[in-house]
Amino acid sequence: MLIDDLVLVKPQTQRHLICLHTYRSSGITEIQPLRLATSKTNDARCLQADVMENEVASSAGPLAVRLMGDPVLRRHAAEVTEINGCVARTATNMVLTMYQAGGIGLAAPQVGIQQRFLVYDLQGGAGPQALINPEVIETDGEWAFAEACLSMPGLSFEIVRPKQIHLVGRGLDGNEVSIEADELLARLLQHELDHLDGVLAIDHLDREERKAALRTWSELTANPTSIRP
Ligand SMILES: [Zn+2]
């Protein structure tokens, strides 16, 4: 997701604060903040791992974000079978990419890697987080919220999703994690999980809204300088 989402909730400062408070107290005690790798040395395992077909995963630095229309965004991503240095390096690069693009969440398919992991940072002080093979096991409530996406910059849509989720997965250390998330964090995670299943925010719109969004997207892509990142 884009950090625009934070801007969008700005007029409702109270709710925004509640979101961040909820995030801080949402029980994310089992995920260790991601330590950004600084080494520029290639990790040979990345080059050997057939799951990491994207060669960019072997070097340090921001990656190219795939935009709507790229087929990789429509594929179902595969489970990560081994949490190794390659996954960690890729997660680091994804965090750098997310920061550079002004985002608060990024899923692996958005940088061309068809694996089930994502990174996020709600900028509430906990630092960047990585989540591997995440799975929502429980949802509750309903919440309408405007979402933007790094893969369709320039667009945002109000989408109704569950307000709270209980999610399980693994951290970069391989340990199981369990997250009970509310509001913005729950929203962010659901958005990124959609990417792992080849689903984009636009798919949540009704037919007319979707048509209008596609029209706007086609105007934006006709003038690439208007698109970020
Ligand atoms: Zn997105």
C-alpha cells in the first residue's frame, strides 16, 4: 500500500491516532523488526534458488515495482519452502523499495517474485517487518477505507474489508508469528495478502467503478511521468 493512505486519513486525526495506537498494542510481539542488510556482496544462494527467479534478489538495493498490467501481479504466489538468506536479502531490498516509493507495505509479487511473503512498516516506531507465508485465520467487523497501491500509483479506492483479522505466518527467523491486527494494520495486511493471490484492489470494485478506474489508469499510463514510483 501507499503512504497516501495515511494522508487520506489525516483529516480524521483521532481515528488515525487510534490506528497507530491499535498497531502498537496489537500483539505484534513475535515479529522481530527487520534488520536492513548493508552488505553489497551477492548471496550465491539467491542465484541458485529456483524459487527466486528474479535475479535482482541477489543484489542490494531498491527493486523495480511491477505495475498493473504486468502478468506477475495476477499469479498465485507459491509458499516459501525455505526461509534462507535469499529471502532475507529480498525482504531487505523490498523494504528499501517500499521506502523509496513512499509505501507502507509491499508484497513479493510486486517486485516480480512469486513467493508468499511481504514487508510493511506502518511507521509507528516498530520498524520494518517481514511476514512469510501469511494466512488469515479469523476476521471480524467491517471497515470502509481508501486504499492506494504501489502497483497502481495515482489511483485509490474506498474498499470495505474486515476491520480486524487474526493472521499467522512466519518471521525471517523461521519462527511462527501470530498477529491480531485492527484497522490500518489489518487493512494493510489484507491488501498485501491479496497480492499473494494475484488480486488487486481494483478487483474489489463494482463494474462501473472498475471501468472508471481502468479509464483513469489508461490515461495515467499514457503519460508515464505522471506515475510514481
Ligand atoms: Zn498493492
